[in-house]
Amino acid sequence: HKKGRHTRLLFLAEMESTIILYESPHRLIKTLKQISEFFGIETSISVSREITKIYEETTRGSVMEVLNYYTDKPPKGEIVIIIDHNKV
């Protein structure tokens, strides 16, 4: 996972498009930290958990805002991360 994730995020940071990732809740914080390293802390993202279920929740903001939210409130369930990486 370590080298593969690093290599993949480096590749994705070069793309100019919206990026959608599926992540497990126990790796979310680490992944958000790595996204901030490769994409920048001000990059807009959305983190959704439990999509289509009764406890569905979506958090939007900069990587740093979302990272702070989930640091205070550990995530549960299936996680989808959307990264707005459209360079205009």
C-alpha cells in the first residue's frame, strides 16, 4: 500500500480532472494527509460516507478543513473521496 499509494497519488496530482477515490475508514486520515501533500491544503474535496444508506454524510471544504473534521470525529463506514483538481 505505501509505495503504491504514493506512486498513484503522484500520478493523479499530474491529472487535470475531478478524481474519485474509494477508501476505508481506518486509512482516511492518512490518505487526507497525503492528498494535502500532493495536491495542496487548499484543494477542494468532498468526503462522503455510507452513500445511499440511512446514515449518509457528506463533508465538503479544503483538504485541511475536512482533515480537521475527521480528526475530531473518526469516520465509520464506506468512504468516497472526491478531489476537485480541475486546473483552470
